[in-house]
Amino acid sequence: MNAASRPVQFLLNGIAVKAGDVAPTRTVLDYLREDQRCVGTKEGCAEGDCGACTVVVGELVDDALQLRAVNACIQFVPMLDGKALFTVEYLRGRDRSLHPVQQAMVDCHGSQCGFCTPGFIMSLWNCYVDHAGTDTRPDRTELATALSGNLCRCTGYRPIIDAGEAMFTYPAVALDRASIEQQLRDMRSSESLNLSHGSITYHAPRQLAELTALRERKPDCTLLAGCTDIGLWVNKQFRDLGDIVYVCSVDELKTIKHADTHLRIGAAVSLSDAYAAMTRHYPQLQEMWERFASVPIRNAGTLGGNVANGSPIGDSMPWLIALCARVVLTSSRHSRTIDLQELYVDYQVNSMSPEEIVEAIELPLPAPGLVFRTYKLSKRYDSDISAVCAAFALYMDGERIITARVAFGGMAAIPRRASACEAALAGKLWTESTAQAAMAALGNDFTPLDDMRASANYRSRTAANLLYRFFLETRADNALPASRTSVFDFARQESPV
Ligand SMILES: Cc1cc2nc3c(=O)[nH]c(=O)nc-3n(C[C@H](O)[C@H](O)[C@H](O)COP(=O)(O)OP(=O)(O)OC[C@H]3O[C@@H](n4cnc5c(N)ncnc54)[C@H](O)[C@@H]3O)c2cc1C
Ligand code: FES
Ligand code: FES
């Protein structure tokens, strides 16, 4: 028998809806298309890559509406509880007129076969409403970033970016934020969501104590955060998740705290917010931030999920480890803080006990004398998984390296440090010969795998070359600008027309 403490309740295009008997892993995309007949939202890949399913989700943050584009194909319906969902159907005027975003796409020839178009429209709409009522307008680079999660096989992107510029030139259509905020306040329930569907339960606790108690009671449950890894387990691997405990309704896990010595980032803070905060202290992270997946994935995914999943090709772990980050593991009985590197034991094996959760990640603030860089190598600039991810942190006294922390992703079964390389750096002057010795030492640290992303030879050679690039960028007598190339570079250029 299916039961719920209360139904899942949210706004769909401004109208309150309740979903009482919904499978916990029913995707928002299937729900929209099959249950609500909102078929504007399309399915291309069902794994967060193509953006055909892009919708915008709004929630109250500090009592104000925050709107963010996400991929409907890898969000589950109960995750919408208390939120506002907007689809392309919302944009049509009462008189059936097109929204400025849509009209601009028509006028700039931003659509051909049209399959990707609703997804592009929703990413652009998110941009439009964020800038409405302000004097700022996104430039072509910002528009390309906003569209980093949308693929089009027809247009070549330039006309779509033209439309992103042109959409602000039509008579403005304002979003009634105040009314949506009030609807969200009215809908807010003090009661946690608990669903049961067949033999599966779904819980969305509100308090940390409630979450850890549930975890202790159900150590085999699946902890669900942004669903950007888990969504693929369901859609692509058809995995049965068993009971699900959603962590992102717990306010304590959604805060970023600034202490004197470190930043404390709650496990349920989105990648977008976490990277924004961390990049303020470490501007060297800017490129990694832009290249981590795409805007919709960063809006949904969390730093806690990235760290807990601990993929050997994940992008946050190498530089977090190099910067001596720590992870706070909490259960109903205790809380302990360990160095992040100690979390990873073997491929998909970590040192968390079954009743623990990741509560937060602590990132030390930059130390005096720190020289730091992180690099990602992947086939595409945006929205691609790393073949190799490298992070180098040298703690220097003048020209001399006191200690070195070097960590890699893509080189072993877990993200991990390169101890032979570190030993070759410690105590030495930061010179060409030191860099060459450290590059050679890397050969003792790793025996990488061959796989579809890169051969072992490619990985070994590029790992050493990244270390050399780090040397060239940071040696005393020269600092090369970080180079950047994007698949969108051509699209960023002005329209010739
Ligand atoms: C299209 C696409 C592109 C991607 N690109 C990148 C990329 O460039 N770089 C990269 O590193 N990753 C990438 N990813 C992977 C993914 O986005 C990240 O790993 C993300 O940080 C996962 O966070 P989440 O909140 O979505 O986790 P979820 O999918 O919800 O969960 C992931 C894992 O973490 C566990 N978990 C979550 N929260 C907690 C917690 N608080 N305590 C204990 N366990 C917890 C879950 O049980 C699960 O095992 C990509 C994914 C997609 C779909
Ligand atoms: S269908 Fe491709 S990202 Fe969702
Ligand atoms: S218009 Fe055909 S895929 Fe974009």
C-alpha cells in the first residue's frame, strides 16, 4: 500500500499541484511529459548532457525567490517539494504571444529542427529573469556560460547567442516574483516529507538530527543530494535505490560559514554556490569552476555529493586534497573531522561508516607563501569529464619549497596524492631542475589505466606536462597567463550580419 505523511506539493508554472502517489524515482521529465502533458520539455540523452530537458526551479533562499536552470531528466519528483517548477509552457503570453526570449530566437534564426530549442529557451529565460529590472546585461561570454549545458546539432550556436543579446531589446515581460514568493511561503510545510511507494520509502528530513537518526535506522538507504550522479544510476543502469533519504531539505547542510582559518561548506550546498565562495579565496579555481560540468549540473549537484561519490575522475577532490581540505563525518552519536584524502580507500570504497553522512567540507584559507594551481584535461572545454585532473600546492619560503602537496584524478582508482613527486619537491629551490626531477618522480607514483577517455601513456605524459606547465606559470622569473580555449569561442564572436 502506498502512503504519504503528506503529498509532494509544489508550483507548476505558477499553479499549486500535489502529487500524493508518486514513485520516489519518477523523473521530473517523465512526470511533465506523461502525467502533466507538458511536452515542450524534451528528452535527448536522459543523463544530463544535452539540455533538451532544461527547466527552471525556484525556491526561497533567505525568503527571496532564487531561480536556477536544472536538467529535468535527472531530478526526481519528490525533490520538487516546496519549490516552483517552470517549463517552456509558462512563457506563452495570455494572448498566446511569444515571450521576448522566444521572439528573439525566431528573429535571430536560433532554431532549426527545434528539438533542443525549449531547453535553450529555458536557460536563456533564467538569464533573462535574473537580469530583468537591473542595468546589467550578460555579454556573449556570460551567455555562452549560461548555455554550457545545452547542445544543438543544427544552428552552430552563434544565432542562439545573438538571440540572448537581442531578447532584452523587446518590450519587457516581468516575472511576478512577489506573487510566487507568497505562494511558496503559503505552501511551506513544517512537516518533513515521508513517502512510501510499494516497498520503497522516501524521506526528506528537515533537521540534521532527524537525518542522522534515519541514517542509523536505515544504514542501507541511498542518501540523495542533487541527483546528478544518482539520476544516471536509475536512468542508465536501472539500479534499484532501495529506501531513499534526501539530504537537501536540511538547512544545517545548506550553509557556508566563514571561520578565521577556513571555509566550512555544508554538504548540501550546490556546486554553483560552493565554487562561488571558494573561488573568492582561491581565484585559481575559476577555470575549474567554469569547466565543472555545466550550469544546470552545478545548480543541482552538491559539493558533498562530489566528495562522497569520490569518483577517481571527479574534479573537486584533487585540489581539495592538495589544499589540505578536511571532511566532517557525522552520525547520531558522534562527529569526526578527517583529512579528505583519508576518506578514499579503494575504487568506490570509502572510510565512512554505514551510519555516517558527510556533513561539511572544510577548506583552509590560503596560507602565506602558497603557490597553487589546478588543471583539467578533457576532450571538450564545457561539460566533459576529466581524463586527467591535477592540483599542485607549494608552501614556499621565498624561492624554497617547504612542503609540496600534489594530487591527481584520473591516474589511479581513487583521487590521491603523488608522494614520490612531493618528496622530489620538498626542501628544494623551485627551479627547472627541481621541476624535471619531480616530473620524473611521477612515474613512481602512478600506473594509470587505459580507457575510453585516455590511454595510460597519454595520462602519464600529460600528468608530467601539467607539472611543467605549473612550473612555467609560477617560476620566479615568469608568469604565463592561464590559457583558455572553449568550444563556444567561435560563438562568442559578434554576428557578422
Ligand atoms: C552531465 C554530467 C556532467 C558531469 N560533469 C562532472 C564534472 O565535470 N566533474 C565532476 O567531478 N563531476 C561531474 N559530474 C558528476 C556529478 O555532477 C558530481 O559528482 C556531483 O557533485 C554529485 O553531486 P550530487 O549532489 O548530484 O550527488 P548525488 O547524485 O545526489 O549523490 C552522489 C553520491 O554521493 C552520496 N551522497 C550525497 N550526499 C551525501 C552526504 N551528505 N553524505 C554522504 N553521502 C552523500 C550519494 O549517496 C551518492 O552515493 C557530472 C554529472 C553529469 C550528469
Ligand atoms: S535529456 Fe539530455 S540533459 Fe536531460
Ligand atoms: S535546432 Fe536542431 S538540435 Fe538545435
